[in-house]
Amino acid sequence: MKERVMLYFGSFNPVHKGHIALAEYVLDKGLCDRTVLIVSPRSPYKEAGELAPEMDRFEMAEIACAASRHPGKIVPSAVEFLLPKPSYTIDTLRYLEETAGERMRFSILMGADQIARLDGWKEYERLLEYPIFVYPRQGAATGGYEGRVTLLDSAPLHDFSSTCIRERISRGEDVTQMLEAGVLGYIRRQGLWSP
């Protein structure tokens, strides 16, 4: 039987407790056997200048996943670092199908803010052939693609984002409630987003 792998794409800039809570939630609900955080080197929808170096983001994801309630079942992947840039989800899925499709069945975890603009993604109709699980995001409508996506209405909702965390770090404000201690330690050691 194929392993059910849920792919959680993001820049994880930085990875925070909300990301890990969602990865734990989909495992706890039995929606997959493993959750993989696909750390994107550069999203076609984000400015490169706002991103920490990709290996820093990957290492922080490793730290956060290892500290989760399901270490080994929540893991990061640097697969998109090897693929042409910018990274398009459909291209990554094609690569994963070619290299691991005989032993894995893939699904996608994404936020309501992403599903709202999915029709602007490369080959988005092809993406809808995969099971897509959508979690709520503050201020984002969860409508659209009814019958083609699964809304995770009871998923944990955190009222902070990576953007908010970066801004707080740059102002020297406390972010200990938002970040895993090891991730915060890494940020401090590397001087990421520091004032």
C-alpha cells in the first residue's frame, strides 16, 4: 500500500508554531501518514529580498519538525532547491511522481489565502486532480472549488504569520510564544532579521 504523504509548501520564513500545529493536526486526524514541509527556495509570488537564505530556512524547518509531537512523520524537504527556479508546485509534483510515485500517494495542504488565488497558479487545474486540504487563515475567505477541496474547519488558527514574526524580531520584540525555542536560538545565532 502506498504511503500517504501530505505536502505542505511554503517559504517557512521562518517556520513557526502555527505551521507545526497544522502538520500535527493533519496527522492526528489520520489524513496522511507523513507531512512533508517543502521549503521553497523562491516563490514566484514573493520578492526574493524578503527571504532568509534557503539553507537557513531549511535548517530551521528541521529543528521545528524534530521538536514536533511526531518527529520522523513531520519532516522538511529541500527537493525544490534542486529544481529550476522559480518553483512551481505542479513542477515539483511532477518530479515527485516520477521519483517516488510508485510508493507514495500525494496530497496538498494549503491556506485559505492560497486557494483564493489558485487560478493564477501554473496549471492549477492539474493541481486540483490531487486531494487538497485547506486550512483557515485570518481574514481569508475559504470559499471556492467546492467539492474539489477539503476544508479543515477545525484546524488550529494562529493569529500570527511569518511576516509578523520577522517584523517583531526586527524591532527587538518578544516572539517566544510563536517560535519553537530551537528555531529562535538559530535565528539569534545567525542574526536573521535582527535590528
